[in-house]
Amino acid sequence: MDLQDTFYILGIIYMSVMLLIVIGLLTAVLVIKKKVDSIHQHIEDKLSIFTNIAHTGSTIVDAAKKAVRR
């Protein structure tokens, strides 16, 4: 086995390992993004309850203002 063959074998091994690492990192990023989106949607659902309550409260206040004006 020549030095050239050893260099090529090490290059192939290095490129294969780096390809596996890149695929692993890409998969990890996609999984983390999915989890963050899920958490964001959950928070938005919880906050929508409070915004609906606030909207209902403002509607009641507006109705009271109209009643007082009359």
C-alpha cells in the first residue's frame, strides 16, 4: 500500500464521517424547529383565551358606555 492509497482511504473515511455528521446536524435542527413550533402554537392557544376574554370585556364596557350615554 502506497502513501497515495493511504491518503485516499483516509480522505474517503473523513468525507464519510463528515457527511454523517452533517446529516445528523440537519436532522437535529429540524427536530428542534418542530418542537419550538409546537411550543409556540401551544403558547398562542393559551394566549388566545385571554385575548378573547379581554375582547369580551371591552365589548361589555362599550355596551355599558352606550347605555350610560342614553
